[in-house]
Amino acid sequence: MYLSHRKHLSRRHFIKGSGVAVSLPMLSAMTPAFSAAKKAPLRFVAMNAGLGFHSPNFIPQSEGLDYEAPQYLRELAKHRKDFTIFSGLSHPNSNGSNGHASELTWLTSAPRPGLAGFKNTISLDQLIARHVGAVTRFPSLTVGTNGQSLSWTSNGVQIPSQSHPTKLFRQLFVNGSEADVGKEIKELERGRSILDTVLAEARKLNSQLGPRDQEKLDEYLTSVRELEVRLQQNKQWARRPKPKVDLSEPKEVSDRNDILAKQRLMYDLILLALQTDSTRVIAFSLGGMNAVPSNIPGVNTDWHNLSHHGKEESKIEELSKIEAAEFQVFGEFLTKLKGVQEPDGHLLDHTTILFGSNLGNASSHSWRNLPILLAGGGYRHGHHVAHNSENNTPLANLFVALAQRMGLDINSFGSSTHSGLRGLEA
């Protein structure tokens, strides 16, 4: 895929041409894309499989560098030095209102998903987006193949997922007409006006409230302020042209059960979003369904049913064909990332990919011993790190380290007990 390199904005010319002597902030348009002088940005991508993976085909039996690759990892053989396998990790107290509720908290680690009194917390991708999102057109992208979302705001509100490739492509790369841009700016200005009114009224109300209500109101005001900032950023981006890419607008996958085609297409759009620096944070729900996946030879049973195999060999055999194919498609994505050259390496070197599931054993809906693969990001890879399978290490310990890698100054997140994870080597 080709990314066009339009002439960058000269800061000196901009100041001279404006006719006034002012100090301007450094804009990304003032630096040539992928120039030798520009350091490649860091990115973060989280990918979750809601129907799990058959762990014996994912997790090696031995630890260290010399592990024997099980079936699924053999699909990634040429990338073996680009990823690390972690086992013995989980979020504590992830038993929820149903067997799949742990998907709600895979990126948040909030306890007891969906049960009485449950309120979700901010997801890792959104926490990172708060820190790095201001420099890109889109602070983050939440995408999927079936409408499921992994992303949550600081107030525990789920962010809608975009599962239509055509809409996502237009959002990323199709410029609106001058009239469309003008309409967008007017709507943004109207939104800003409404927020100003809301903030003024909320401040008047604050003095009349008790301590607990003031705390709740402060949480609300924080969200409003964040939205206010984002509206201003959107206004600045509205008149800037979107990047040009050598890819025609994709069509929706006509076969709703062709999960591999859906994943491939979404991977391609994720690649372009990262390559064009349209965003640096992405959460991707790989999907699942109560139907037979198309175009996978030897699979004749619906996917959800197969995930509840109950150790029945014939079901495991069919399930393994689906999941091995998913790993093959994921391997193709890693190959494409490595094919994009950037300063000091390739795109995968600068993109941390968290790939796994909220279920360690989908057949029993177990949320313990999660299958986790970490790829790219400039880490030292190639090994399997086995944490205690009986007394799991909090997965959120890894989240803290990943957030720190993206520049956040934090020492804890969610259920974390430590700011790092054994086996994570920079």
C-alpha cells in the first residue's frame, strides 16, 4: 500500500504569509511525513477474540525461548522473534452476569462485570488516547467485525464500535465538500456553545450540593471538559485534508458469515490508519457468531457451539480449523506491518499489539489463564513467559507497563498489583 507524501507546511512561510509576527505551535503538518529527521511515533493496538482460543493450541507447554510451537503459533512461524506469549494472567473477580460478560472488562479490569452495582471504568486504549490522541485526527479508533466494542470512557460508558469497512474508510480518507466542511464546523461550534452553557449551570449547582454529589458532579464536569477540548481539536482538523492512499473504497463483505474476509479487510484499514498517522490507538474486536463460518474447509458446525466443545474431539478439530485460520490472517497483518518502513525500523517496531481473549477456557466460560500474545512495540520477543496457573498474575500489571511505554506517567491501573510484568523485556 502506498501513502502519498504531500509537501509539508513550512512554519517560516506560514508566519511570513500571515502578515503578523506571532509564535505558532508546532503542527504535525510542519514536519514531512516519514522524514529522516522525524522519529516514528509509538502506537498501541488491542485485539480481543470474544469466543476465546483453544489454549492447548495457543500456549506452549514449555517456557523460555526454545518452546515447541503449538498449532496456532506455527501459523506465525516467520514472526516468532516478533512476539511474546504470556500465560497465567487474568483479571481477578471477572465472574459476571453471564459467561461472556468478561469481554466487557478485558481492557478495563473492573470486577464483577454486569452484576448488581457494576460500573465499568476507563479502558486501557482510552487512557492512552487521552495522552497521545491530541496529535492525530482521531484520538482512537474502536472497530470490530460484529459491532462489539472493547472501549469505555472514564465514566464507564461504552464507546460504539465501527464494523462497516466502507464507513470507516470514508471516515479516515474521504474529504467532504466545502459545504460539508462548513456544516461540520457549524455543528462543532454549536456543540461548543451548548457545553459552555452546561458548564456555567453546573458551576452554579455545585455550591448547593453535598460532598458525595460534588464528587459525582466533578466526574461529570471532567468529561465535559474533555469533550470541550476534543470539539476544539475537531474544528482545527475539519479544514485539513485527509491523507491520500492507494486503495479504492472497500465494499462490505457480502457474506455475513465470512469472518476471515471481514478480519482481513479490517486489518488492512487498521494498517492504513496507523501508516497515515490518522490515529495511534486502536481497539479491535475480532468477533464471533452463532453460525457456521464460510470458506473454511471442514467446518460444518456453528462457531459458538464449537467453542463449547466439552472436550469432544470432533468439535475441537473443527474449532481448531477456524482459529488456525484466524492466526493465519493475523500473521498476514504482521507481515504487512513489517513491510512499512519507518525511521529506525518498520511499523511493527513502533506498534505494540496486544492480542488475546477474555476467556481462558471458552468451553467453561473461564476467565482465568488467559491466552495473551504481545507483538512488536520495540520489545525483546521470542519467548513464552509462564506465570502461575493457579494464582494468576493480574493482566493489568501488563497494562501499566504498556501505558508507560506510550508515555503515560502511571504506576497502577485497575486491578494491578505492580507496575511491570515478569518477562516483559524492553
